[in-house]
Amino acid sequence: MMIAGNWKMNLERGSAVALAKAVADAVPADGTGPEVVLAPPFPYLEAVVAAVQGSGVLVAAQNCHAAAQGAYTGEVSVPMLRELGVQACIVGHSERRAYFGETDEEVAAKVLALLDAGLRPIYCCGETLAEREADQHFSVVERQMRAALADALQAAPERVVVAYEPVWAIGTGRTATAAQAQEMHAHIRQVLRSMCGDKAAMVPVLYGGSCKPDNAAGIFAGADVDGGLIGGAALEAASFNALVAIARDH
Ligand code: PGA
């Protein structure tokens, strides 16, 4: 199991460090819990890496550029992240696709840049409400997976993480039912299997979208649900640590 917190563009330095420490302190020292990942905004990455040192918590960025360096004003490269001690990166989040026009091709290049540098991409996919209502959700997710992960699953399947985040459930308080989540996760597992055979079992498939302590147990019970990518409920230690504890029981 894996529980990843996506802080998005929230918190300030002091509260970010305090939250990271509170999460790190609650991680079971015996290694029995899920893998825990925190994804703060860029300016707090270094402070959060320091705050969780020695706890086993992984620190992730929320975005990166595919090129190692160059004339890309405002962008941050994977080698820069690695130098800070960052070990993972969210890629292809629906907010980046919708507000910043990220395409499947750009996302695929970012995934490969992360794998090349030894980091773990947390690759987000998921359909919009219109796509679900048109009964296209399975084909949309399959297209996103094949477009961004074909090379990655050949190169380093053991480092790839997939997050299924139905766009209609993100930040809306409207979560997928446990059955809807499991149904899509089973589909994703089948697509992964067709792309990389038995190695598909190595790829954690996380659910994201209004996942909270009061609905997580049902969602995490799904056979193909390997944890969660958490937005709103990751901004407070109490709710995030409760999610880590629920994942530990699954
Ligand atoms: P949410 O966000 O938990 O606030 O819905 C999840 C995400 O966007 O990763």
C-alpha cells in the first residue's frame, strides 16, 4: 500500500514543515505501514526533505520538466529535484492537463525523464464527468495509460506508480464509490498486464478524489486498490495520519 499527499499550492513554510514532521513521527518504525509520500510545493521541498529525514517518508514534487536543463523560464528539471533529495514526482495531474494544457506526449516525456534519473513517477489518469456519462471512462483511461507509460513500463516497471483520479471526484466532495473505484482499478491492472505482463503486479495503483478517513476503508478494500493520492485530507496531520493507519490495516 502507498499513501501520497498532494499538497497542491497550499500551506506556508512553517505549516508545511510542521505537517511533514507530524506525518513522519506517526510512521510506524517497524516498517509495517504503507509507503508514505508527501508532495509539497517546490519552495518547501528542501525543508520537507530535511523534516522527514530518517523516517522512510518519500518526498515528491508535483511537476517537473522533461529536459535536464535549458532555456525554459519558470521550469524545474528532474536533476534539480534529485539534488534536493526528492525521490518521486506527480505527473499528468488533471489540474495540470486542464489549466496548463499538458498533453499525453509531454507527460510521457516527463515520466521517462524521472525514470532516467532514478525517481518514481506517480502518473495520474482519470476521466471527466462528461466522459463517464458518455460511457467512455474505460477507453479514456486506457488511452492515457498507453500514451504515457508504454516506454516506462518496459524501462522500469518497479518504479512506476499509477493514480486513478476521476476528475469529477477531485476536490468536489463527490467520491467514486468503492465499487466504481475497484472496477476501474481492475481495468487499469488489465491494461498494465497487457503492457508489461506479470510485472504489472509491481505497479501500485492509487485512488484519488475526495478520499477521506470516512470513505477510505471501503475504497482501500478493493482488490486492485493499492492506496490513495490524497489532496484536501493531506493538509492536516490528523486526517492524513488516519488514512495511513487505514491503509496499514489493508
Ligand atoms: P482531493 O484531491 O483529495 O482534494 O479530491 C486529490 C488530488 O487531486 O490528488
